[in-house]
Amino acid sequence: MKKYLIIIFLCFIALGCRSSQISDVDKKTILDELNYIYTIDQKYAGLPFPELKEKYGEKKVWDVFLKMRDSVGLENQNRIKRLYEKYGYLGYDKIGEKETQFWISIQHADNDVPFQQEMLKVLKKEIRKKNADRSHYAMLEDRIAVNQKKKQRFGSQVTYNKIGQAIPKYGLVDSARVDKWRARYHLSSFKKYYNDMTVMHFEMNKDRLSKAGIHEPVLYK
């Protein structure tokens, strides 16, 4: 019995070392993988690229683009899950500022909310250890809420009204306390963030909004 307990104890030590330490070779492999994941994630994060528009036309391009985005997102999720199973959460202690590249595919795993919820719990522990960006927790919490059609605490997930102004998707839990919560998790003020998003949306949709009589971003005062 004593021998059996010693074996279990040694296994726990081995697992602990595996999750908290990575070799230089493993680190290079991880960073190469994360660079690939992040690059392709960002490629599909915005508008359909010109070559797709030329091939499919304005009417069909969004259907094609969104299907491609879903496929890429699923592949990235599977890659992230494999990395997590092997190395645990890849925070500052393992990959430094590249933690963002690990987190981004979790944030975009909208077809697997249970996975996002599991990782939110993990991220909460990492935040307590100062091993991850606090804003990532806030944005993932909001993303999960929106995926469940619930109100957000931090208002990080936006949609746009008819005049192109950013508004919180499904609303806010408490508009009076949103700035307090945002500051606690290293997010800019509600007004600044929503004005920034409004300006970005206007620049990306300037032609369409101009046709609707909107010639400049409608900002929050």
C-alpha cells in the first residue's frame, strides 16, 4: 500500500512538472503553432478578402466567407485543445506575451460554449496568479453570455444600430457599474471603446452608410 501511494505521488510530481515547464524545443513548436493559428484567425476575422469578392461576387461572397471562417475556427479550436491537453494553459510563465495568441481561438470557439466555460474557469485561476491578461477574462465572460443570448457584464461584444453606432449585443447587466467593472479588468471606458468601435465600423462600411445618408461616425457624447 505504501509503495502504491509513493507511485501515485511521483506521478503527480511528473504531471506537475509537465504542465509548468516546457523545453526550448517544445516552446519553439508551440510558438510556431500559435503563430499559424493567430495568423489564419485574423485573416478571417474581418471582411471577405478581395480575391473572394472577385470569384463569387458581392451577393454570394459572405456565405462562402462565413463557411470558410467556421471551418478555420473549428480547426483552430482542435489545435488549441491539443495544446491545452499537453501543456495546460499557455500563460505568461510559458510563452510570455504570446498568451494572447493562445487565448484568441478560445474566444472565437462560439460553436463550443462548454469548452469556453471550462476555459473561463481555468483563466480565472491564471488571472489570480497574474499569469494571463485580465482583459481576456472579461471578454471571454462576455462572449459566453452573448453566445447564450444573455446580457453582458463588461459590454465587450458589440453590434450596430441602423445609424452605424456600436451598441452592446443583448444589452448590459448593469450600465451604472459597467465602467467600474471594465476598469478592474484593464478595459478602456465604455464611451471610448464604443466610439472606437463606431469609427472602425464606419470606416469599414463607409460606402453603405453614405448611401443611407450617414457621412460621419455617430459618436457617444
